[in-house]
Amino acid sequence: MFFGKIFGFGFSEPRYIRRTRAYLQEARMAMLEHSIAAEYYQSSAQMYAERAARLEEELRAWDQCEQQHVPELSRHYGLHMHVPPKSVAMEAPPVSGAVVRAA
């Protein structure tokens, strides 16, 4: 009995109380997991709402420019400063005849 209380064996408790304690621990873990998931989904929903607003703004700006027949690109993405990529010449180091094997 003394060791059971110290080490948590709980042999003096009825089986349904031990089972109830296990269910309580499981419920608390599920509550924690679901609250973490809720925070994640809330932040995802907020991110997508901001994205939708940004895309709607971009489409509205495009429609206004199209009506005025003036090409204007989005300032958000920095497309007005598009620079074509430069080609870079890369020289490969000389390859020796030795074979290196992984350990």
C-alpha cells in the first residue's frame, strides 16, 4: 500500500477509479491537442483572409488600370522592377581518378 501510493500503482483504488483517472488524462491531452490545432487553424484562417484581401486589391487595381488603358503592375510583388536573370558561368573542379566511398 505504501509503495502503491509512492509509485502510483493505486492497488487500493477500485478499478473503475483507475480507469476514470486514465480517461481524465486522455481527455486533458485531447483538450490540449485540440487547442493547439485551433490556434493553428485560426492563424491559417487569418492568413488566408489577408491573402484574399490582398488579391482582391490587386484585381481591383488591375481592373482600374485596364479601364484607363494604362499598364500598371502590382507594387506588392515588385514586378515593376523586374530584371532578367544573368547567366553565370560555373567551372567544375577537376575530378581525380580516386573513388571515395561512404563509411
